[in-house]
Amino acid sequence: MTTLLTIIQDTTKALQDTATAVNPNLSQPAPEIHFIDLLFKGGWVMIPLAFLAVLALVIFFERYLTIKKATKDESNLMVQVRSYIQSGNLEGASAMLRNNNSPLSRMLQKGLKRIGRPIKDIEGAIENVGKLEVSKLEKNISILGIVAGIAPMLGFVGTIVGVITIFHQVSIKGAIEIGTISGGLYTKMITSATGLIIGIIAYVLYHILNIMVEKIILKMETDAIDFIDLLEEPGK
């Protein structure tokens, strides 16, 4: 029994040595592919895709910080304005709103300056300032939507470039081999995947910013109504 096991082991070792001698690459581990190297295999289409990715991130963080600053806690703002107006201290209310320096405070300050005029004029002034402040908050957000649409299209361009590369290599070598078509396949798959990923991320970031802006709009509309109601109270 021991002799039989020894023969099997020797035979197995001999077969492994023979296979290694015939194809030395079998004994070598497969080379690792790093992420950066994989991206470079996508070809020139990766350059505009990289530009779109950087553009989307820059716009998102710049808008996010701006909108976040505008959404600071203003829960007591209308309470303070009400207190100043009821006591007849319009100058104090104006100074407080001016120091607050937020979209909501600038909108209320415009209405405060129109006190004494018809309510319709005050409503119109508040509405105009509100629209202006919202447009400032929404600045460049639409570019994220454009990136979300363009990035997958550029990935599709990379797919076409990859297919053209495959046919070109096949026409030169006259044979379809893995080594011949691998370069085109890399370009095709990497650009498609990158374009889709960038497009999805830009789409998500676009809606995150829109949700943040909508919350500010709701707050501004609510406080504007409260401000008009305050002016229409008896004795005002």
C-alpha cells in the first residue's frame, strides 16, 4: 500500500514538472491589475469622463456648503421680528435681520422696508426677493443634471471606439484571438462602466441639492405668510 502511494505521488510530481516545462507561465502567478492601470486602459474617452467627475464633485461641495450655510437654525427669527414689530421698533427689527444675513432675513427685511404701503405691494416685494434668493441657491445645480446625462453618453462613445479598435486589430492580424481583441474590450467595458457610475453619482447629488433647496423654499414661504399675517393683525 505504501509503495502504491509513493508511485502515485511520484507520477503526480512528474506530470507537474512536465506541464511546467512545456508552459513555464503556469507556475507564475497572474499579474495584478491595479485600479489606476485599469482606468488607463479605457483610452482617451476617460479624459472627458474624468473632467465631468471632477466638475460634478466641485459643484456639489460648493453648493452643499452654500446651501448648508443658508439653512442655519432660524427658528426664533420670526419670533424676534414679531416682538420688534408689536413693540413698534422697526429699526431694531431691520438691524436684527441685517445682522442675520440669510436668504430668509433678506426677504423679511425687504418686506419690513415696505411697511406702510398696501399689503399687495409688500407681498410683491417679498416674493421678488424670495425668487432672487432661490435662484442664487440653485446656481450651477442644473450642471449636475447635465453631467448625469452626458457621462453615460460618453461611455457609449467609448463602447463604439472599443468596437472599432477590435475590428481594426482583427483586420490587421487576420485572426480573432483574445490578445487581438482584449484592448478593444477593455476600452469598451471600462468606459461604459465609468460613464454609468459618474452619471448615477451626479444624478444622486443633483437630487440631494434640490431636496435641500426645496426645504429652504418651504421655510421661506411659511415665514413670508406669517409675516403678512402679522402685518394684517388688528392694530397694525
